[in-house]
Amino acid sequence: MTIHPLQIGLKVKALRKTKKMTQEDLAEITGVSWRTISNLERSLALPTLKLIYDLSQHFNISIDGGHISERELDTNTQASNNLKPRFKSEE
């Protein structure tokens, strides 16, 4: 099961907030403007492949066969348990 494109921004925002980052922080790490991050989080834009790759590296999320799936997240807190990126169903 894949995630609806409009939900990508919600996942990015949740992951960013879990790491207590600002949009500016994430923009600097990924090499885009804070406006790009803002538009992504508000579902006004979709990420480029490069941005997906950069986000996957920063948030430790794997990209496999065109799908994004959880590789490893901190599951010690309730917040992270609720914010796992479920872009592809786990088998």
C-alpha cells in the first residue's frame, strides 16, 4: 500500500517535529528553501526525487522500488510510535 501524495507533507512535518527542527533547519540540511518545506508540508507541492532522497537520509527512511518504507525510527517514545512513515506496507 502506498501513501497518497498529499499525505507526504504530513509525514515530513511529523518527522521534522519529532526531531524538534524548524522548517529552516530542514531546508538547510536538504538544500532547499524553507518555502519549499512549507509548501511540501501544506501539500501545495510534491518533493523532487532529490528531496525524497535527502529526506530519507536525514530521517533514516528507506526508498525501495519507488516506495518509501520505514527502515528504523526511535520507537522508545509514544510520539515516534504514532509518527512512523508508512509509505509501503510491511510484509
